[in-house]
Amino acid sequence: MTLHQLFHFDAFFWWVFCIGVLEGLRFGRNEVVLRKASLSVAFRVGASEALIFALLGATTSPWVFVGLGALRLLLSRLRDGRLSWRAGVELLLVGAAMTALVVVGDVHTFSQVGARGLSMGGTWRLVILTLVTAACVFAIVPAKISNEAKMTLAAPFVLVAFARVGVPLDAVEPRLAMAAPIIGAVLSALCALWLLSAGMRANHFEPSSLVSELVMCERGVLLSFVWIGLASGERLAGVGAFIEWWAAALALLTLEASLRVRPLPKSMAFFALAMAVGIPGTTGFIAEDLLAHGLLELRPLLAALFVGVAAINAAALYLALTNLIVDAGHEHRHDSPAEGRLTAMMIVPAALTLLIGLVPRPFVATATEAREAVAPHETVDVEHPVGASWDGLPRLPLGDEAFVEQ
Amino acid sequence: MDLIESLSSSQPLLHMLTFVTMLSPAAGALVLVLLSISGVSPSERWVAVVSSVTISGAAAAALMLASLVMLRPTHEFDEVLWTMYQVDAYHLDVSVFVDPLSAMLITLAAFVIPVLCRFSGRYLHREPGYLRFFVLMGVATTGFFWFVLGGSVDMAFIGWELLGLSSVLLVAFFWERSETVVASGRIFATYRVADIALLAGVVLLHHYAGDSSWPTVLGIGRDHHTADLGEVAATVLGLAFLLAAIGKSAQAPVSAYILRAMEGPTPSSALFYGTLSIHAGVYLMIRVEPLLSNAPIARGAVVFIGVLTAVTSSLSARVRADAKGALALATTAQAGLMLAETGLGFTTFATWHLLAHGLLRLAQFLRAPSWLADAQGRRRELGGGTYRPAFYLEGLLPEGFRTWLYAAALARFGFDGVVERLFSRPLAALAHLVSTPRPRIREDGGARITGSVFRVRLPDETGVSPPARTSVRPPAPRAHT
């Protein structure tokens, strides 16, 4: 295969590339602030992170995808001095899924996943989807909170893997296509409750560990939302998932940047909260609107769970933030300014989220194209219909039958 | 007359007035934020000028818009301004809908908000958060006008959220005091539940009716009538909107949060909890009242909640020792009455009640800090005496029951405890179960202090958590060589 065949710079690549750039900036900033590295080192670290993540989005070959994932793991090992076992497990799971895809399904490019998935047999489809789903769960669960600075916030490569593999296979494997969003919803609920617990236990923690727990739990909630939308197979929810991915990247960057500064820049911290919970005028609002509508088309119960988790998440995040402010007030010295200084890492994502939130149309159109790039194009001859309509599937008792017009 | 007719039918003029109303306050807030970020610290005078011009301009434009629309033969203005975004058949439109109901609310806001801006400019003189206050005022004004003028429930939701967020952040205005920050957290949680209930209503409306614009869905328009939604769907929607109204208008059983909201500066208390935000829930129920015609259960619930709040809040207000607290509870009691009126179908009466009440509470809240001085002035005019009414309604009750009622009113009829036991504690217990309890280690000199996190205790009413149990273990003895 030629280089041109191995990498395809479609709308999905550009979507992922921009998220990768944000993540690269974050890694670069952490190098400067936490490790006191020089700008050139920080640039190298950030650029490598962004480049690898972009290539992960561009590659069409499962083998190259796994190779890039391994390269990313190796670079983090060189950077941090030790191997992250968690990243290793994710790579193993995704690697196993890709291997099964290539060996059993005879899939050489991701565009063949949907069509070849049918001929693969139900069991193997289930195995592959289970592996990728397990990798997503593993990546999203907020464990190892102390490693927050070293972990990727909004650019886990498992989400790219799920988008390339899980989304097309979902269309031909309705069993997991129904289970995955429910697993995602439960996961988001767990993360939101964990965040609530962190907020309530705030007086028992030192502030820096609370910030780590807060950021990781919020990451879990937001990435769960992304995963729910991707896994649902529903078009509106899928577009919403892509926008939520961007919203999560911007919100988490701003949250982390603002909460680590002392004195605490309270205005920016509250704005970061607004970004994370999807207040109108921010990117998150558009994402949650599309997700809610899309999930309602799929299952009312799922949509109810989604909005419920969103409410808990908002309350929990605010509680944690208020406790941080109270702590910051106790530590405040009279000779230091009342408000922390705003940095570019706070202002740029905040400005972006406002810009997208206020003029969303081009962004939503791009997200639709990105979703189209990974969703199956061909109409597959299956027992159940493909795409947004799930009319052929059996519905849960809490479906629309109760509301049929008389 | 020809001039008035041509003005009222001029689409470009109406569009321009709509844009100014909906965007001007936000533009002012944005200008202030940009000035602040860029390092320029505008003086109080400039902040007040920018804010006053943009907010007053919006108020004037709103008043003109309402007047012109009322002069139209149909007394309505319904227009889609632009499509925010679209995915396949689903699209979110920015639309405007002006009718007599929204015109009355616009008139109220057009008088109240500029007055409050002017008052705040002097009241908050030399406060550290002066600029922040006016930024949030701009956001609140934008939110309110979007809520009232929005042509669909989606637009109303956008304004509703902006109004709620700005009111919470203004409660936390004096954030150097931990009590205000913690109080704002409780309010935010309540508002968030209300927001989610409204969002659920919006999404369900799209699902069942295919459209959430006010004229189409609520039978105000020509072709569609709410009866087509079916009784179950109408009941679910009605209850969702009622839940949203309960949260926003501080109705029972969550009315206690309004006492915490009094931590904010007096102008924000007057604006949100005297005039605008507290009536937003009532306005929402008035708007969706046609939906209740096919939902008797929801209608009954609206009346029940309204009456319950009116009775309990008015009794609680009478035993409050602080002026703002008494005012706040009295406000919720009146909002409860309005809700009951709406539930019974007397929407026009409820609307006039809302207008009159909003203006009265504005005056009372603004005078609240001077209440003691006012009372002393009245006492002087009475020649040193005090006014005491000769007759109390409670005097008719048996003494034992009167005592019980007094105690119950002081405890706000136990609603806080009910909400805590039904929602807060189970949620907290679930949260504790989910997260792995683990000790936190803090280095403090040579000793290692272990914090115990195995028992989660909820904060008391002041919002302060009980201190952690800590044990100090001495460092391990060193081996002597």
C-alpha cells in the first residue's frame, strides 16, 4: 500500500487533528510548568503528541493504527520514565480488536469495516466490538487520578478506534449497538457520582488532589457522553458526539488551566464550569442539545438518563468548585491579588467555545461531515435497518407506546 | 395613524428592534469582559455608562417593539430570524414571538432593569466586583429578553439558563465569604434540576409535536391544537414544565433556597428574587396553560403546589426575623398564588398579578436595607408609639395549635428535611458508594496526618461541613546506629 492509501485526510482526520493540536498544546504547557522544561522541549513534546494523534485519525490501515498507538506509548515511556500500564492495556485491547478485524474479517482499510463486518459472523463482530468497548471503558474510567498531568485529557486514541471500527460495526451488530450506549450512560452516571463524592469530601482533601479528581471525573463524564453518541448509531446523536468531543477538549483544558493557578481566577473557573455543563452560548450546549434529541429518537430512557447525569454533573462540579474557592480563600494572603492572572491556555479555549457557541452553523456542518466520514455509506442488507431509524428493533416497554395519540 | 400603521408593519424596523433587544445587553457585557481581559481596568463611571447605555437601549427597544406589535391588528409578531444550526430535519431556529402576554413582561422589564442599573451604580460604589456585577447584569438582561421574546420553547430555555446562571453567580458575588459561595451551590443545584426538567419538556415537545414554537404547539396558532398531543403526553409535558417552574419560582418543597439567595447584593435580590427570575416559572406556566386543558392531573398538581406554597411560605414569612428573608418568602407565597390562578385557568388575572407584584417587590427589596430606618421614621411620626393591628387571624386558633403552627413555620414545615431525605442523602450515599474511599495523606512537618474519608457527612444548613476526623501519628522511631 502506498502512503496515499495508508492515510486519508478526510473530514474526520481534520476533526481529530484539531483536538490533537489542543492536546499537544496542553502537553507542551505541562512540560514548561510542571517539569520546567525549555520551550524547544515543550514544543517537541506537544508537536509529537499532536502529530501522532492526527495520524491516528488519518490512517486507513488497522495495522498502522496499532503501530501509531504503540509509538505513542513508547514516547510517553521515554517522557515519563516509566510505562503506563493503563495505556498498555488499552493498546492491547485495541490491538487485539484490530488483529481480529484483519485476520478474521480480511479488513485492510477502515472503509471496508461496514461491508466486511457482515461476512465476519456474529460472534467475531461481537468479540471485536467487546474489545473496543472494553478499551473505551478502561480509558474513560477516572482511575489513577494522580497521573492526571501525564494522561491525555480529550484525545484518547480508543475513541478514534471506536469511531473507525465501532461505529460501522454498530450498524451491522444491533445487539451491542443497543448495549454500548447504555454502558456509556451508566459509566457517565458513575463518573458524575464520583465527582459529587469528590466535591462533598472536599474538606478532607488537599486542593491539588481535589483538582486532579475533579478534572478526571469531569473527563469521564464528558467522554462518556461522546462515546454514547458515537455508539448510538443515531445520526443526530453522532453529530452531537463529535461536537461534544470538541466541547470536552475545550472545557477540560480551561478547567485544568484555571484550577491549577493560585490565586484562583474565579471568573474563569466559573466560565470553565459553564463550558463543561453546556450553558447556552458554549459549544457544549449545542452538543447536549443534539445528543438529547438524538438519544430520544433511539430510547426515551437513555435520553432521560443522559439529562439526569448532566444535572448531577453540573451540581457536582459547582459543589467542587465552591469548595475550591473556599479553600483558596483560606489560603489567600492579603498581599496577593484577589483574582488569578488569566493565561492563554484559559483564554483561547474559552474564546473558541464562545465563538462556536454563538456561530455554530459551520461547525455543525463540519461535524456532520466528520460523522459521515466514519458512518457506513453502503446500505447493508441486514435484518434490521441501518442508520438513524431503529424501527425494526424491539422496543423496551418504556418506549413510545404509552404516548400514542388517541 | 398611517405612520403608526406603517411603522408597526415594517418588518425591517421590527427586526432591528428585536436584534437590539436581544443582543445589546450581551454586547455590553462582552465589551466589559474584553476590557477586563486586556488589562484595562475601566473606572466605575465607564462601567456604569457602558452597562446603562446597552441595557437601557435594549429596554427602550423592547418597549418600542411591544408597543408596535400591540398596534398591529393581530397583536402578534412571529418571525424566524435565523437558523442557528441544522442537522437533517432537525434545526434550531432563533425566532421571536411577541403577543400581549410577552408585551406585558417586556414592559415590566423595561422599567425595572434600567432602574436597577442606576441604583446599582451607586449602591455598589467601591465594591471590588463592580465590573463583574454589571457583566452579570448584562447576561441576566439578555437571558430575560430571550426568555420572554423567544419564539419557541428552545429559545425560552436558552434565556432561562442564562438567567439562572447569572443569578447564581450574583448570589456568590461576595465570594470572599464562604457562606455566600456555599449558598450559591445549593441554588445552582436546584436551578439545574429545573433546567433539566425544562430541557426534558423541550425535547419531548419536539418528539411528540415535531415543533416547539409557541404558536404551533400551544394552539395559539391556526392549525394545531394541544388536544392532538394526547392526555398522557400532555400530562408528562405539563409535569415537566411544572417541575421547572417549581425550581425557578422557589415553590414548595424547594422554597428554602430563596433564603440562601439573599446572600447576594440587594440589587440582584431585587432583580431576580423580587421581579424577574422568581416570576419566570409563573410566566412559563401561563404560557403552557393551554397544554393543561388536556392534562387534568398536571393542572391539579399546579394548583396544589401553588396553594401549598402560598400557605406555607406566607406563614414562614411572618415568623422571620430578617427583612430580606421575610420579603423573599412573601414573594414565593405570591408566586404560589399566581401559579394556583394559572392552574385554575385565570391566566389574565395571574398576568396582572405578576406585573403588580413585580413592581411592589422591586420597591420593597430596594428599601429593605433601610427598613429599620424607615420603621424608626414611622415611629417618630407616630409620636414614639408603634403600630399594632388590633386583630390577628391566628388569634382565632386554639393556643396549642397556634404554638405548633409557629414552630412549624419556623422550621419551614420540614420541607428542607424532606428534600434532604428523599434526594440529597440517597444521592450522597450513592456517590460515596461509587467512589473508592481512601485516606488522604498530607505532609505536615515531620508528622503524617491521616484524614478519614470513610464517613461522608453532609454539610449543615450553613453549608459548612463538619471537620474531618484526623489522627496524628508520630513518625516511626529511627534505629540508633
